[in-house]
Amino acid sequence: MSQATLDLRSPAAQAIRRRAIVSCAVGNFFELFDFVLYGFFAVPISQAFFPAGNDTLALINTFITFGVGFLFRPLGAVILGAYGDRHGRRAALVVTIGLMAAATGFTGLIPTYSQVGLLAPLLLLICRCGQGFSTGGEWGGAAAFLVEYSEPGKRGLTGSWQQFSTQIGATGASLSAYLLASNLAPDVFNSWGWRIPFVFGFLLGPIGYYLRTKVAETPVFEANAEKQAISHAPLREALSSHGTKIAQAFFLSIIGIVANYVMIVFMPTYAVKTLHINGGDALLSATLANVVVMVLTPFMGALSDKVGRRPMIGACGILYLIAGYPLYLLVGNGTFQTLLIAQLIVACIQSLYTGTIPVILSEMFPTRVRYTALSLSYGFSVAIFGGFAPFVASWLIATSGSPLSPAYLVMAAGAASAVAIWTMKECMNDPLE
């Protein structure tokens, strides 16, 4: 039986589906592991790779470098997405895993500014751009890959494993940061201890590469290939035939992206620099929040198979619109307990998004351009609203003098996504093609 005629409910399909989930999980792990680590280690990274003397400027430069890497996500989405639509999801995902592992590992090996001068921030920028380029193709490819392997009626659950594994990466990053910050002397942690997780992440690359080469192409893509229905210009076709849906996907993606980078990734730096909370406590709070998101994500994916995709993302947007300011007020009390309560509430709201976003974007587009279209919409959304979110949050606090100002970013994102989801139709029961 060829992949194209495979019964997705059969035991053989279930075994293949499990291998597909595991192979995707390793690459998805890298996506947030690297970016969350960078966000959590912003302070020691700024001290290592930028001139001493102005800590605030060094931190802002660190977040700018963080954001510039995100600008390469749309480029990766365009190039790797088109490659995946023409040559298959697996072929593109094999490329992304190697690029992500290399960018993660080399970040931990760059010499400091005091050792090599301006070459240090330049090498850091190259690693960030490489990471952004590869993750631009990783996210959409993994989402399409899993959803196309899904058993009918369980696309939400199967697709949610993509975000589950990225949350493993986020949890692993925050746990690593917490353990290192809590068990190493501050001078050791700031000088070289922060590098350990980056180098460790590189070691997972060969494992992910091996697993992805052993998984067959999705039945949906192979069926298209057998019918000679492969798009030869997926980017042009996606923009010309599905431009409205790409815009909708772009806007509905905003809320989860902004909330993650402002309410979870940026929060430890905010807690330490603005609220003067102990760094270990701030990282512990973020770790526990990521654990909650991770655990709830597959349940939310399964729930979306029952109630639909639009109610899940819509509820997420409205809740952040309503709760963004009160949550920052709560965090502003300046204690570990209030920080933890706020981040656990964020985690519950965020899981509405993580459990649903892979499947809702995949269902919006036909197989011919699915990889390109969803990578493009999500990649541009992350580049604009995710990569620079910590920088904008820092800038807002510095210019307005109000520690509550980042809440307005979250509220605006919630409103944008709620409007976008209101304009869409439900695709839960539609066939993938």
C-alpha cells in the first residue's frame, strides 16, 4: 500500500503517525528552546557580546539582535515553504533540523566582546539570522506534516503535538536557566554557565536528523504528487489565490505570539530589572507556566475537535484583551507569589492558542500551497510581533516610565486576533483538500 492510499485509521497508519510526531518533536523542541533561552539569558548575553559601561544600552542591543533574527523567519518561510510544497514536507524538515541545531550550538561557542571585539556581536547576529531562517520553515512544515497525517476527526489533537513539543523546548529552556541561575555562582553563570544549554541543544541535532530521514512523506502530499497536482510556483499561487486567508492567518496568529514573548519570555527580565525579584524565582515562575501550557495543549487540541477552532482562538483573544492590564497590575506587586499567579493564568489562556493554532492554519489552505501559505502568514506575524516584542516592551517602560505599559501590547494583540477570527469561517469538518 502506498502512502497516498494509506488508511489513516489503520494500525499501520497509527504507527507511522507516532514516528511522524516523534520526528517533528525534536525539531520543534529547537524552535522555542533556542529563542526562550536567548530571552531568559538576555542579561549575561548582553554582558558577553556588547561593550561594557552602559547596561541598559547593551540589553536593548541584545533584544534588537533577538528581533533581527526574527526578520529572517519570513525569508525561511518563503524559501523553505516553497521547497516543501514542491519536493515534500519531509525533505524541507530534514534541512531545517540541521540549520537549527547548528545555529543553537554556535551561539554557545561565540567568543566575548572583550576577546574579539565587534566580531562577537556580528557572529551572534549571524547565528540569530540562521536560527530565524530555519525556524521560518520549521513551524509551518511541522504543522502541515502532522495535520496531514491526522486521523479524520482528530486533526486538532494530532496537530497540537507540534505545539506540545515546542513547549517542551520552552520548558527545557526555562528549567535549564533556573537550575543554572540557582546552582552556579553569579560570576560563573554570567561568564560561561549560560552557554551550557546552547551547546547541549546542538547535540540533539543528529538525533532529529536521523528520525526525520526515516519517516515517509504524508499521504496527502503523495496523493497530490501522483495526480501531478504539485504547484510549481507555490508563493505566487498562495498570494494570488489565497491572499485574504493569508491576511486572516497573519492577524489571528498575533495574540499567542505577543503573549508568549511579553508575558512569559520577557517576564523574567522584567521581574529582575523592573521589579527587583530574585532571578531564580523569576525563572522558576516562567518554568512552571511553560509546564502548564505544555500539559494543557493536547487537551485543548482535542477540545477544538469537539467545539471548533474559532471559539478557541476567539476566547484566547478576548481573554487577553480583558485580562492584560489586570495581570500586569498583579505582577506589579513585586512578589514571587503574584508573579507566579499571573503567569499561571497566562499559561491557561495561552493553551487555548497553542492547542489550536497548528490545525486552524493548516485547514485554511489547500495541500498545493499549505506549507508556503501558513509559513508565510505565521512567519511574518512572528517577525513583526514576536521578535521585537521584548525590545518594544523595554522601550515602552523606558520612555513612558510606567512598568504597566507592556500590558497595552497584549491587549492590542488580543483585539486584533479576535477581529480576525470573527471574519473567518469554521473549517473543522472540511476535508484537507
